[in-house]
Amino acid sequence: MNQDTLMNIIKQRHQACLSTLDYKSTIYSPRNDRLSNFKDVASMNQTTPQSALWSMVSKHIIAVRDMILSGKVPSGQWIEEHLGDIHNYMFLLEAIWREK
């Protein structure tokens, strides 16, 4: 794959992540705190927001592992859902750490 094609894929993923994060902020931020769900899950489970997030993203990581091990080529929709969510969770993890 050449550099231009790779950069195009990265730019498309980045834009899709931004769109998803923006859209989901209206759903998952009832108290104007974009990280509130991770904090609430952490409190409920007596853990940290980072651990709560890790538990949530783990299902996507396992799905990716299973897809790799299957030898199948995932659909664009599958990639969008699982890899997109993993990217977004990593952005949110960075935000949790920066907030501290």
C-alpha cells in the first residue's frame, strides 16, 4: 500500500471517529461530563474509570482477535463498528488520564 492510500484510510477513520464521538456525546453525557459513564461504572463496580473503560473495550478487542484467528476478511461495516469503537475508547482513555 502506498503512502497516499494509507493516509486516506487514516483520515477517513479519524473523521468517522470524530463523528461518532460527537453523536454519542449527546447520548452518553447527561451531566455535561463526557466521561461520566466511565466514572459511574467505576463507582458502581468499585474500580477506576480506566478499568471500567478497559472492560468495555475488551469485547471489541476479543472480537478483533477472533476475526484474525478465523482467517476471514471482515466487512466494512464490521471494521467500522469494532475498530472504530476501539479507536474511540482509546481517545476516551487518554481523556480520562489527562483529566487526572
